[in-house]
Amino acid sequence: MKHTFSLVRRTLLVSAVGLIAFASTRLAMAQEAYPNKPITWVVPFAAGGPTDALARHIADRVARELGQPIVIDNSPGAGGTVGAAKVAKAKNDGYTFLVGHMGYMGAAPALYKKLAYDPVKDFDGVFRFPDTPLVLMVRNNHPAKDMAGLIDYAKKNPDKVFISNAGVGSSSHLIAALVASSAGVKVTMVPYKGAGPALIDVIGGQVDGIFDQTNTALPQIKEGKVRPLVVTSKVRLPQLKDVPTLNETVMPGFEASTWYGIYAPKGTPKAAVEKVQNAYLKVMKDKAYTGKMAEQAIQMLPPEQYTGEALSKHTESEVVRWRAVAARSGLSLD
Ligand code: MLT
């Protein structure tokens, strides 16, 4: 009896080992072939805005490294939180990623009472993009010729300065709200599904102004379609030498940029995450390529800040920081 029992136990043990070996070989094989079909990057804003433009720019080069297309899925709504929730619930198979940023992955928990995801618990950081400062631009026929003029106009016309943004918690909303609160003025926020359509209405004169990232702002300024008043970087941008910073004008010490990153749904296979990370880090070593981003005043970061681990740590600290900012400045959902 005893002999039979140990034989059964041994047989079970051998088959379990066999199963594990088979499974890990399958997994290894799957990962070796990874990616073996197109990958989706969810951009939670309408096409044509800075997030969409930056994502497409980077996706194009990363896709070439990976040998598979990266398809941009624009899923706008609620300042980017709709798209973020979609990825938090997506299959963690290495074929769906979120293009995240400061708003819906940093400030959102402080602004939205019911958020359908946790920026820290529901995602793994994959890599961080370079940061993008913003420019406040007004419609060409607005009476304000500089920032002091706009603040003066807003003080005399409370709620009559219409500032467009990409939804509550978007960078364009956050920065506008912080500047208005610091200047002691009340403006009317006009939300859109992305900064793309929001900027089009500044150019058309339907609204008065917007804070937009430099990669989409600079071409419109260059063509004279809007008037830049200030930039959010600490020092003036080489591309806009005559445009003062908020730091040197109405908000000494102020500096802000939109930070971005690629996130995977929590539990995505490490081998898949590493393959995408390595492709991106290779692209970021290509000076010809990163030089194009610098031309758009996109701020390159020290290489160690590009890793997934650095992005996850940054996300965690940003969620804490924005809670304090929201409490201090009364940032709210409007
Ligand atoms: C924002 O936060 O304002 C976004 O960057 C808007 C966008 O990219 O469309």
C-alpha cells in the first residue's frame, strides 16, 4: 500500500513539474514572439491636441523598434479620466497601454470624488516621456496685449474671460485654475474633449484663451493665428524669446510642465513591459530624433527618469502633491 502511495505521489510530482516546464516554455515562447500583433496606446483626449501629437510622434518610432504597429485609440472624456479607466480595466496582456499625464494620473484623485481607477494601484509604469511646458495664448483680437492687461481685464469683467481647456483635471484646466486663483480673478472655464478642438476655438475667436503645450502651441503662434502672453517654464523658451514667463511677471517662483508616461494595466507580463521599455530607451538615445522634440521646447529629462520604476514613483508623489495643491488653492471640479 505504502509503495503504491509513494508511486502515485511521485507520478503526480513528475507531471506537475512537467506542467510547469511546459507553461513556462509557452510563456517564454509567447514572450519571445511578443509583440506578434499591433499594440494599442489609448490617448484619453481628442485627436489633434498635444497629448495626441506627442504620443503619435513617439509611437511611430517605438513601433519601428518593436516591429509591430502602435495604434492610437483616442478615448476622450472627463479630462482624460474616461480613457484612463478604460485601460485600468483592459486585458493586461501587453497589447494595451495608456498614454498618461499629470492631470488624470496625478491630480485626478484630488478632483474627482468617484474615480473609477487608482493611478498607482491599477497601473505599472512603463516609461516616462519628456515634459512639455505650456503657453497662454489669447485670440488675436482680444484687448489684452500682455499678462498684466489680461488680469486687469478679468478683474474689470469677472467671469467674462472664457478660457478653454481639455476637461476638468487636464493640464490646460489645472494651470488656468492655478493662475486665476493666484491672480485673484474669476474666469469662465470652457471644457472640450481635448486641447486640439479647444485651441481651434481660440483661433476662431469663440473663446478668449487657452494654456496649451508647446508642441501644438508653437506652430499656431508662428503662423500668427494666436497671441502668446506668457509661458509656464521657469525661464524663457528659446523659441519664444519675447514671451515672458509667469515666474518673471505675475507669479514669481511659478513653474509648470505637463509630464507624461506610458502605463500598462497592473500585472502586464514583465517581459512585455521590458521589451517596450527597451524599444523606447533606444529611441531616446537617438539625438536626431530627440532633437526634433527639443525644437518643440519639449524638455528632455535625465535618462534615469525615463524608466518605468521612476514613472511609478513620480506618479505616487504627484498624487500626494496635487492633493496639497488642490486643498491650498481650492482647485475644484469646475
Ligand atoms: C491637457 O491636459 O490639456 C491635454 O494635454 C489636452 C490634450 O492633450 O488634448
